[in-house]
Amino acid sequence: MAQPTPPSSSSQPPPTLPSWLTWWQRPFPDANTLFLPGRHPALVDTGFVGHAEETAAWVRARTGRLDLVVNTHWHSDHVGANALLQAHGAGIAAGAPEAEALARRDPGCCSAEYLDQPVAPYTVDLALADGQIVRLGDTDWAVVRTPGHTPGHLALWEPEERLLVVGDALSDYDVGWVNLALDGPDAAATALASLKRLADLAPRVILPSHGPLPADPAATLAAALRRAQRLVDDPDGAVWYGARRIFAFALMIRGGIPAGEVESYLHARAWLTDAAALLARTPEALAEELVATMLRSGAVVRRDGRLHAAAPHTPVAAGTMRTPYPRAWPAADELSGVVDRLTS
């Protein structure tokens, strides 16, 4: 989850994708989606729950059977159609740390409650380990563990065409935010180490979860390494970076928030309370400063009495926000009944 900015002004043409995959660049609040047809039809990431039906329809238009969904990580914009696709027979694969937490039904799954972002209940059928080879479509991809943005974040590497699916580790204009409160003070350094590992692969094509395909992968990786180093060098800046992105996403999925209610909304958020503690501020002071800063920068705009994220995004139906948090999810072995109701 990262706030978009204008893409690179590079004059290079976009890289050529092989004919055996389909890449769907999606606006926020959805992550980009990758489809791999063949003997083992597979999807990488499934967008936001408010657009699950749209994702499922897109998949149905391309295959009559989906074998596997691979999630780069468990944030809401990447796993939103998991439940619906699983209901229709797809297996779900995820990095081992997140798969284990989902199997236990930890209340913190998907950071859904922490970030106040809805995720429909699903289970993970295949836990992926670093270096594991997984067949997607008709090609073999290596799992590359890339913690930082989340502890279970992973990338996927296809060496023949030198294709690299990077999730939220980086994009053409950004790097993933890190959570120093939940994941510890070394989270930024961990993210930087993951980026160095990706850069060592020297990909021909980078497939990011947000924004366009980078025209110059080497330059994009070099810029990402510089950005990640700044997060390591400036922990307060890393906290602010995350807070701005989480708040912008909250505005996107809610169709904005009434201006008079924004600060009270923020005061109730665990992520803001944690950020305030790291910055030695009160939640009230941080909420006020966050809103004012983002209004001044133009990242947030006031329209019709509401504050809205300025970045392009697709509306979300209000009913989406009633999806229960993971602490109220059924146990994994009880999910079949929930899945039946989702498709009835």
C-alpha cells in the first residue's frame, strides 16, 4: 500500500511482456493483478474486497478454472478477492509467516483491524518458503522472501525471461512503507536488505503492485535503494511516511471522511496511536498535524465538506466496510459454510 505519484518521465519504452501472461494495472485501492494461464492457471494478488466481484469476473473471462492465488503479502488491497475465488475452487498460497498466522486465526491477521481495512475471511492452502519453486500457469517461479513492508512479504522470480514480481517492495516511484511500531526498529533495514536482494537478480521486467511497469528496471531499483536508505537513516521520517499512506488509503476506501469527523476518526486508530508514541506526540497533536500537512501538500483535498485522497482511485461501496475483523472470523475448518454463503 503506497500513495501514488506521477510515474517516471523516462523516455524508454515499457519492457516487453511474454505472451503467456496478462498483467492488469489497477488504480487504488486495488493492487495490480497478474494472471498466468496454462495447465495450472494462477493469479498473483486479488485486489480490494470492495471489488472482489470485478476481480472474479476478470478471471472468469480468461479461464474456466483457477488453480491457485499467490499473495505477495496480506494487506487488504492484495487479498480482497481471496475468499470469493477460494469459494470457486482456487487454492491460496502465501508466505510462511502469514500462512501460519492465518491458520491460527491470529486477531492481527492482514493488519486488518490495526489499519481499519476490511478483509473477507479466507484460509491459506500452501505456505511458501524462501527458494521454493512453484508452477504458475506453465512456468516455474522461485519464491524470494522479501520482508520489510510486512514480515511475510514475498517476491516471485522467473529466470528465463528475468521477470520479477515485487509486490509492495518497490514501484516506479516509491517503496513500501514500514511499520516500526509493529515490526520493530529494524524493519526499515530489513526492507533495504530485501531490496538489495532483488537488485542482485538484475531483472529485465519489474512487475510492481502499484503503478506502471518501470521502463528502466536498473534505474528503478537504484532509486528504490536510495529511498529505502533514507527510511533507515530517518526513523521519524519512516513513521511519517507510513502514516501518510495509511491515512490516504483510509480516505480512498471510505469515499472520503467528513471534515469535522476526520480527527476523531484518527484518534481511534491503533496505527496513529503507535505513530504518535514513536514521534513523542499525543495522538491528538499528530492527527492535527497529519491532516494539515497532507492538505498543504495536496495529497488530501477538501470537497463537499469531506476530505478526500487526491490520488486517482476507484470508488468502493459503503457496505464493504462492514466486513468483520479477523478476530471475528470463523476458524479455518469452519470456513466452508462462510464460503457457501459468499456465493449463494
